[in-house]
Amino acid sequence: MPLIFSRYGFYDKGDTLASLLEEPVADFDDRLSCCADCGLWLWRSDEPMDELFRCAELSPEQVAAYDAMASISRRREFLTGATMVSSILGGRLSHHDNGAPLLIGDERRISLSHTAELVAMAVDRKPVGVDIEPLSRDMSRVAGRMFSADERAVADDISLWCLKEAAYKAYGHEGIDFRRDIRVSRLDDGRLTVSVSGNTTEAVCLSFDGMAVAVTV
């Protein structure tokens, strides 16, 4: 079931998603304004599998790919993403050769991220990335290899991971080094930016229902 729709302009520094939805549209920052057919959606994937299958509107090729999936959790991720696209956007989901999602016959860009319970979908007319992770995830074994000391002064480890993952989905390429090539910084006014592959984009990271969610804007 869909939980939240938020245009990127809803965000403000340090707020949770629930509090952001209480803000009036007139107070949104125009720099982050986004057309109404773009934004961030969160979906709790708790429907029966047969219901998801009916709503996903899979092509014959996608049905064959679905049938070949041995993992139940992978099947649920696949169906939930397709269902979000068909029920929210009225479109069809496919994938590039590298596995990245794409919208069939639609110029908008899409990014998806999954946990065991929640799925995040971001859509925009420019490159976009989203990542969602449990706040409880232990980052201690990778933090030293992935984040610089300057970055760890900007945000906590799980937020940094989500921000870099989101930026990688939007602008990354094969062989990229998360520590060297993707850099997170904070501007004097508190806004977060992520630089990757010669592109610098604003990003936001928020918490919701025990999850960290980051999206490039």
C-alpha cells in the first residue's frame, strides 16, 4: 500500500517525513520545486503476492523473468516496483541491461530502492537516485573505507551511505570508488550536496518509520 507521496520541494533540513507533510505549499523552497508528476513515493509491501501480480501488469517477457526468480523476496521486490509504476504513474516498468529501472515510453527517470518492508520510488525529468536503509544497519565495517573524516563530520554513517547510493544511481558508472569519486558536503546554509562523475547535485536525507531515505534533487 502507498504510504507517502512527496514532491522534492517538501523537504527541509533535519525534518522527518511526517512533519514535512504538515508544511503548507506556500512555504516550500522554490529552488527545490518539482512538477507534480515527479517526486518520492514510499510503499509498504505487505500485499498478498497474487494481488501484487494482478496489479503489476507484467509483459510476457516480464512474466518469464518473474517465473525464473528463485527468491521469494526478489519476486516481491520485482512485483512491488512494477505495481508502483502501474498504479501511481499509470505506466510500465522495465530495466536497462545493467538492471537499472526505466519507464517504458516515458522520458522521466526513475529510481527504486527496497528493504524487507518498504520500497522507495523517485521519479524526475533529470537523473534521479533514491536509497532506503534501516537506521539500525551496522556500518562499522565499511565506514572507514567509504567515508572521509570530513564527510563523517557532515552526517551520520547510514545517511552518508544512503546519500552516496542515491547519487551513484543517478550519476554513477562502472568502476566508481565510493570514497574517492562520490563526495558528500554541506553548504553554509545547511543544504547537502553530493558530487559524482563531474556532477554536483543537491540531496536530502530524512528518517521515516525506522528507515533512512536519501534522494537526489
